[in-house]
Amino acid sequence: MSEPSPAAQAMDRLIEIMARLRAPDGCAWDREQTPATLKPQMLEECYEVIEAIDSESPGHLTEELGDLLLHIVFQAQIAREQGHFTFADVANGIADKLIRRHPHVFGEVKTDDPAVIVAQWHELKKAEKTERESALDGVPRPLPALMRAEALQKKARNVGFDWPDVYGALGKMREELAEVTAEIESDLAFAHANEAKFVAAPETAEEIGDLLFSIVNLTRHLKLDAEELLTGANDKFARRFRAVEERIKAQGKAMSDCTLEELDAAWNEVKAGGQPLS
């Protein structure tokens, strides 16, 4: 009989350690955890894995994948204690699914066409998920809003509900922008006529949501990722804002001491890549 592979031995070791931590004489903190209490940390670990991928550091990614794997083993251990399932059930389940959804690799019908492979995957998935009634079922509501918007749009696309090209998506975004503009102008006119403080009406908020959804639709048609684009814009804003802070500090001032015009001038300097203001 052959000896287990290093990967199998490492996996067994991790599972045994987790069981020991959950044992009556193990760790009090680990014993009191439930699937629900672990959710925030598991989500955080997912984002840390993504950050590690972006860092392009193999060592960092190795560590973060381990942290995420711990949470999978943790959830499986709790389920085993409750008699629901084991880690082996989890691993075998995904292995069986991979074989089932890759007939072009494990079956007799062969193809190297990515489009055929993706279509085949969706058809097989649809046949498995007979309990789903809507084409949109299967998109988790807790997803970040931009990611969920893209996932919903892709689901709709799979049944033919989509713009045929980028021009349709661009036209829809322009339409939504016009509606947002009209609603804001209406809110401003109401506030002015009643000498009241400007407050965005519920209809305005709804139209802004529609605009954001249409922007995601446009980025998808451009084969871009809205989540990554906004992350990049956030990083750029933070980088430039910190540079503005440095310029203002170099003048012996605090941000709160400056007028908006001064701050805007510093921002434009940073944006243009110029030297600190004198």
C-alpha cells in the first residue's frame, strides 16, 4: 500500500489539529464558535486572499490561503460534531462536481472551444439545480453590491436578456444619468420654492441606484470589472489625498485651515504631478 501524499498528510494533520482545538480540553475560544460567529472572519480572510494575489507575493498568498483553508476545516469540524457532514464530504462533493461538469475532460465528447465549455457548464449546472425557479437564483445577496449587480446581469444574459452590444449599455447609462439629473433638479427647485434645506427624495435615491447598476452593465460590456475599477479609483483618490495632506503640511498648515480653493489648487498640483505649492 502506497504512502499518503504530502498534501494528504498535511490535510489530515490540519483536520486533527482542528478537532483537538474543539475538544473538551482544547481551546475555549474555538469551542464556543458557531458557523454564524465565524462568518465575518471568513469573509475577511477571502478579501485578504485577494489582497495577497494582488501583492504578487507567493509567501503572502501561501499564508492567506492557509488562513482561508482553516475556516473551511473549522466549519466542517463543527458540522461533523453536529452529525451533518465531514470535511471528506466537502472534498468529495466538489471533486464529483468537477468531474461531472467537465465531460470534455473526463468523458468521451472532447472540445477545446471555451465558449462551448462555458455553455456546457451552465447547462449541466441548470440540470443539477432543479430547485431553482428563476434564472437569477444562485446569486448570494450578501455579495458586495457591484459584484452582485454584475452576477445578476450575467445570469440574465445567459437567458438572452441583455443588450446586444456596448452601445445599448451606453445608451441606457445616459438615460439613467438624465433621470438622476432631472430628479436632483426637482429636489433643488422644491427646496428653493419652500425655503427649505435640500434633501434628496426617495425617487432620487432610487434613480442613482439605477445609474450605478447601468454603469456596472456598461463595464461588463466593455469586459471590465466594476469592482476592480472602483478599487483602483479608491486607491488613486487615497494616494492623491495623502499627497495633498503632505503639501499642506509642508506649508505649516492643517487641512482644516485651508479654503476649498486652496485645497483644490493643491489637488490640481498633485494631479498634474507638480511640485509642492510655495
